[in-house]
Amino acid sequence: MSDTGTDELEEMSDEEKAMMDEWESMADDEDGDAAEGGEASVEADAVPAFDGGDEEEGGTRILNQEEIDSLLGFDDDGAGVGETSGVMALINSAMVNYERLPMLDIVFDRLVRLMSTSLRNLTSDNVEVSLDQVSTVRFGDYMNSIPLPAMLSVFKAEEWDNNGLLVTDSALIYSIVDVLLGGRKGTPAIRVEGRPYTTIETKLVEKMVHVSLGDLSSAFDPLSPVSFNLDRMETNPRFATISQSGNACVLARLRVDMGDRGGRVEVLIPYATLEPIRELLLQMFMGEKFGRDSIWESHLTQELYKTGIQLQAILGEVTIPLGEMLNWQVGTQVMFPTRTEDDLELRCGHFPMFRGPVGQRQGNIAVRVENYLEPEKEDD
């Protein structure tokens, strides 16, 4: 019996193994179907949001890198030249636009004409200076965008008690050095990259910077006399910090051409520096007098001279309590401290104007004007 029982158990185990194998295969089939169904559902859900197909198939198109940069306003092709767009336009919308200061265009136009003449005299060469662009930038963004190597000249506006920046790029530096040291015309300047500027190169560029700052002072003279003096020259932008990173500045890009040689000069003036003459920069350009209309001024002056005003001669003043004044009756006499030989005061409204003795002329009481009373200064 033991042998028979053992055989039956082996047969039952074989049957159970076959049944378990069948169950496992069914379970695997169900798991596979479920997994395939889940993946299909995930893909079906993901297609509307992440499908990179054509718009004709109904999917949403994925933006490429160029379109993303344009949306965010980080377009490298127009860095510092074109108008900002996208998110950067929203960030910079709070900055003051230089176009709200019309006189700046006139100032920089005068600077271009003056620099053309001055650099011709300095280099004895045919120099052409042109204004590429005037824009508004943040100080930190501009300092990070300066192409190095360059020479940064920090200058100070003495009358305005603030600073500005004049940046000379490497192309113009080597061009100026080549011209001032007798380089041949028609040959481009030889650049030696990867080394600091020598003392001779720095001194030659400093000479050009002094000339440029003198022209910048002359350009502002019709508005407000100011002296721009060179403070120091740096080659590292970190050592040329003159303002907070987020402060707005006016940037003027100038192109200097000397035949086949040349480069760029950039003038950066923070708005804090221009604050003392902000009212003057708001004027509109009308003739050579920078916003002043001489015809209207002369007409207004003539009309003011014809304006009629009233003068009051104060015979006397006395301070009396209100209770005593209420007891006045017809015939009450009020004594004033004024005597006949005292000078009377003439007032226009509440403002004292003149003082003089009183008398008679042609049967009328008259006051002869002898002294002019200066207006009192208001205490701060």
C-alpha cells in the first residue's frame, strides 16, 4: 500500500503542478494586459500635453530653444541692440526710459560732432564718430555684458557729485595705440590677446579718454556747466562699480572709425548722476537755446509789465484785544504809535514792498518811495 499511496501522491502533485502552472500563466496574462492597459492610458493622457507632432494631428507643438529664448527675452542675436521682449520686457518695464528725457539725444549728438573733431586733431587721421544707440540698461546687467578685455574709465561729475563710466573696447585701444605710435594707414591694428595692457598703452588710451571727457563736458554746457574728470582706469569690471546692480543707467554706444581701424566707446551715466539736471533734460529742443522760446519770453515780459497791482500804504498798526474792540462805539478814538515824520510802509497784498515819507501832492496824500524792502527768506 505504501507504494500505491506514493504513486497517487506523485500523480496528485503532478496534477497540482500543472494546475498551478496554468494559474500562473493566467495571472501573468492578466498582469500583462493590465500593464499594457495602464501604459495605454498613461500615453493617452500624456499625448495632449506632450505630443510633439504637427498641429494638424491635434497635438500641442513643443517650442524649440530659439522660441523659448525669445519668449523669455534672452535672444542672443539682439543682445543690447533690439527691444527686449517677453518676460524681460515685463521686468524692465519699471525702468525709466531715456526717451522721456528728450534733451539727451541733443547732448549725445553734440558729443559725436565734438569727438569727431577732437580725435582728428589728436590722431592726425580721418576719424569718423557715429552714434549707434542710446538705451536704458540696468547697471549690473551691463557690467556682466562687457566684452573683455576692455578698459573702464571711471569719471566724476564735479558739479553733480556723482560718477559715470566710459568703456573702451580692445579694438579701439589697439587702434589708438597704433595710430599714435605712427602705424601705417590702411593696415589693421595688430592685437595681442591674453596679456594685460602695458603702461604705454594705458597712458595713450588715458589721453584719448581725457579728450572724450572734455567733449562730454562741452556737450552738457548749454544745459548745465559740468566738469567730467577722470578718477581712475580699471580693467576688471568688479573694481569699476559706481552704482547698485539694479539701478537704471543711460547707455550711449559710439562707433569710432579710423579707416580700416576703429572700435567702440560706450558712455554709461546712472540716472542718479543726471538727477540734478532732470528738469532741464525734460525740455523739448526748440532752437539753439535748448527749450527756451525767446519770442514767448519777451511777450510774457511785456505783458507782465502792463499788469495792474494794488499798493496799500499802512498809516499805522496796533494790536488790540478782541473784547476791547467789541466795546467800540461811534466816536471811539484809537491811538496809533505812528508819527508824522515816520516813514510809511507800502504793501502789495501781504508782502512789504517799499518804505518812504508821507506828504501832500496836488491836494492828495502821497508817499514818496525811497527804500526797497527785500523779501524775507523762508526758514528751511
